[in-house]
Amino acid sequence: MLKRYMKPYRKYLTWAVILNFLSQWMNVFSFMALIPILNILFKIDTTTYEYIPMDIHHLNKDVLVNNGYYYINYIINTHGAFFTLIMMGIILIVMTLLKTAGYFASSAVMVPLRTGIVRDIRIQVYDKVLNLPLSFFSEERKGDIIARMSADVSVVENSITSSIDMLIRNPITLIVCFITLFGVSWQLTLFVIIILPLAGWIMGVISRKLKSQSVVAQAQWGDIMSQLDETLGGLRVIKAFIAERKMSQRFVKTNNDFRDAMNAMVIRQSSAHPMSEFLGTCVIVIVLWFGGALILNQYSPIDAAMFIFYLVILYSIITPLKEFSKAFYNIPQGLASMDRIDMILKAENHIKETEHPLPLESFEKELEFRDVSFSYIEGRPVLKHINLKVEKGKTVALVGQSGSGKSTMVDLVPRYHDVGEGALLIDGKNVKDVSIASLRSLIGNVNQDAILFNDTFYNNITFGVENATLEQVIDAAKIANAHDFIMESEKGYDTMIGDRGGRLSGGQRQRVSIARAILKNPPILILDEATSALDTESERLVQEALERLMKSRTTIAIAHRLSTIKNADEICVLYEGEIVERGTHEALIALNGYYKKLNDMQSL
Ligand code: ADP
Ligand code: MG
């Protein structure tokens, strides 16, 4: 996981390693200053030391220790024991200051690394979400994706924090401490190495179950987010159906499930600290017995003050080991979350461009559905052998009952989905062979629900169009019958329209989205029930705007109300994914078939 994200932060890593080494050695030296202090206090050391001359060839541990003691004894003899104690205390303070400063610096240097990695993951997920095909999001629920982006990323952050400690700080502590321990007494240290893994094994057994528990909990958190999202979007309906109680009960149930999963996990997790504390003390006591036996023995390899120093260093090993055990909990949890994030990051975008996509600069001749079949779910075709030619400048209308596949059919043109069998050709080129960006830039969409963003009128209209002047925007708004009501709002084109255009009526929203399409000025226009959600008055305004927009453009219009597409050059009637009738309005009426029936029902 770290390998994937560490690269840009290598310099922080190098600094962290250097600073940690420094602070660890300072740690050891500061405790080393304790040895002579203890010796002075307990008047243990009665040997007299002779100064051994130091030169490069005779520089070893024994010489250094001996000369250290010689100087200390010298100072005690000339200035008294209490003065020496003060001196040693000052040395201890300075060493500790260096050690803590180093510790702080090494922590500080790791902060940008941690926050940077989390930022990178979040941005990666967001960019991936932008690029995945629409079909991905009908399978994966929105709340789940939000949960993956928020909660799972936090868990990963936590886990990265502890794993960075585990990978950098703790190994360095362990290396430095073990070097020291071996330096003091290799016999005792061998003994420690034998009993430590036992304690580690006990910790490992407990943490193993954590990963699966964490997966369950995160999935339930996703449920909670979905419900919240659904509720915010559906508040109007919930209130209308007086379903607050029902929704609340459903939410309570999901929350309880989440709580149960968390209970099991957190309780297990909170056993980490006390457990390692207890095991650590057990280790110390066992070493105390063993070392005590050595010291009480006449031919002891170490003295009492040295042994206390040894125990202090041994205890400093317990802390990183404890953090290892914390990492044992956090890392599986982080990996579980990373798996969930990877579900998004590694999701395959099956709407791909070919290696050398053809540029598509303009639309010249015709758009053709050639024997197109499509299904969302294998074995259940939504479109069957569709053949349709839309010539430049013509308007083709699709009608048919809801669920007959009209929206699916027009979604194939900008490649929101890819055709199953057959081919979709634009000026004779297969849409799969042309660049997606150039294909989509030729197409304008106006759908049943206008999708607007929480921004100003101006920014909503210029969405996706660069360098539009205010005059162009105003012209577009005028054609779309939107200029008047925009000017009536308090700040004109700079008025914020609210979340998803919530401050506007349905008709106004639709006219803003038409203005947006007009400004984009695409040669091909797709209208998917653009007026279906509107009342008659605003339908008239929108219809007017649409007719101006359709002028001199190639249009595929899906309409619920047949009156709006009466003048289309060709009308195709879809029934269960097949075109069952086609022709002009008059021809279809004369045919006296399905279209005639639809028309009669509506004129009633
Ligand atoms: P229309 O626009 O004519 O009302 P659609 O094209 O939206 O119909 O839907 C056609 C059929 O495809 C319907 O039966 C619908 O249930 C199904 N369908 C639409 N979208 C999806 C989807 N994302 N996944 C699976 N099935 C879908
Ligand atoms: Mg539809």
C-alpha cells in the first residue's frame, strides 16, 4: 500500500530515518548517564581506576568505560560526590533535550507524508469517479461510494500513521536498543530474544479476526451513508407519505447493526494496549529473574547499575513492540479499507478509446444505428436489432411506452453505454473508433430533470464552455426564454441557484439547461422527455426555446406528449426494444396502428 503512494514523499522518509536514528542514540546515551549516578548514590563502585592512554589501535568499549569511570572518580575526589551528581544530572538533561527534539522533528517530518498520501488517495478516487462509466454507478450505490471516500480513507490514514511508525521509527528503535543490549550483555539478550516471540505470537492470535470484522463495519457504514443520501434527496416524498417513522426505524436498524459490528471490533481493539502492557511486564520480570540470578552469582558478567540500565533499555523496546501490536490491529483494518477503495480505483472502465482514436471535427452527413442490440443484464435485451438513420438537419422522434428502451437508445450515442451487437456510425465512422471527447463535444443533451450545479446562473450556463462572453450568455438565455426570469432575480446572472437548482421551478431549471445547450452549440441534439415534467404554461415556453434550439440542428427527440413531436421528419415507435412503426405523423395516423392508439389516448 505504501509502495504505491510513497514515491513523491521519499525526501521526508529519508529525513525521518536520519532523525529517528539520532534521537534513538540520544535516548540510549541519556540512560547511560544513569549508570555512574547510581554507582555514586549507592556507593557501589569501590574499585580504583587507572587512566589507560587512548589511541586509535586500543579504542574499545572497555577502555572507554574504564576512562569514563576514571574521570568521574577524579571529579568526585576533587569536587565531591554532590557536585558530580549535579554534573551528571545536567548531562542527562541535555541528552534528553536532544532526544526529545529529535523525536519531535522526526514526527513533524512525517506529518506531510501522511497527509499527502491521504490527499492523493482521495483525489485519485474522485478522478476515478469522474471517469468511470455511468453504468458503474447504477450498480454501486452512491452512499457506499461516499463512505469509501470518507470513512475508508480515514481508516487508511490511521493505518498509514501506525504503519509508518512501524516501518521507520520502531525498527530503528529496535536496532539501536538491541545493539546496546548486546553491548551490555549478550547472554541476557539471547535469553530475551528467545522469550519475546512468544509474547508476540499471543498478540498475533488475537488480532487475526480483526480484518473481517472491520470489513463488515465499513460496509454497514456505507449503508448508513446511502440511507442518509436517499433521505436528503427524498425528503419531499417522505413527508408526503408521512413515512418519517418508517424511515427512522429503518435508519435505527442499520445503525444498530453498525453499532454491533463496531462493539465487537473496538472491544477487541482496546485489548491491545493492556494486553501488551501486561505481556511486556511479564517479559521484564522474567528477565529480572534471569539477570538477578546472574548478578547474585559471584562471577557476574555485569554489575547492578549496568543491569538497571539494561532493564531501562529493555523497557524502551516494549514501547515499539507495543506499537507493533497496535499496527497489528490497524494495518489489517487499513488493508480492508484499502480493498474497498480499490474496488473503485481498480474498477475497469470498459468504455475505452482505441489506441489511435479518429478525431471527429464536425458532423456532416448522418448518424446511423446499424442493427444495434443492447442489454444491461445478459440475456435480457433492452434493444433488439435497431436500424435507424438520422440525416443531418433532420429531426427524429422516439415514442413508446415507458421502459421500451428510448433513453437507453439515445445513451448509446455519446457512449454512456457501448452497443452490444451491431454498430453505431457517425458519418460512417464507428463511434468506438473516434475520440470520446470529440464525440461528446458534438452532442448536446436536454433531459427530463435538468442537472444544474450549486453555482451562479452564469456559471451554470457556461458550464463546459470556455471563454464565453456575457453577451453570448445573455443571447443564449434569451433564446432559451430564460433571460427575463434571470434578470428578475436579485443579482441577475450572478445569483446562486441553490443545490441542484433547488431555488428554481422545474420550467426555469429546464430553460437554464437549454441555455447551456444553446451556448455549447452542438450540431447533434438529444432531447429526452425535455418537457415531460412541466406544466402546460412552462411547457409552452420551453417548447418554444427548444424549437429555436432545434432549428438547423440534427435532433433525436424523445417525447411523451405526441403534440411536441408532430412535426418531426420521422417518428419511430418503440415497443419492448424494437421499432415497430415508423414514418411521419400523418403516415402513422393513416397506418392506424400503435401510434394511432397512443395519439387517440392523448387527444382524449
Ligand atoms: P424508457 O426511456 O423508454 O422509459 P429505458 O431506456 O430507460 O426506457 O429503460 C429500458 C429498460 O432498461 C427498462 O426495462 C429498464 O428497467 C432497463 N434499464 C434501464 N436502465 C438500466 C440500468 N442501468 N441497469 C439495468 N437495467 C436498466
Ligand atoms: Mg426514459
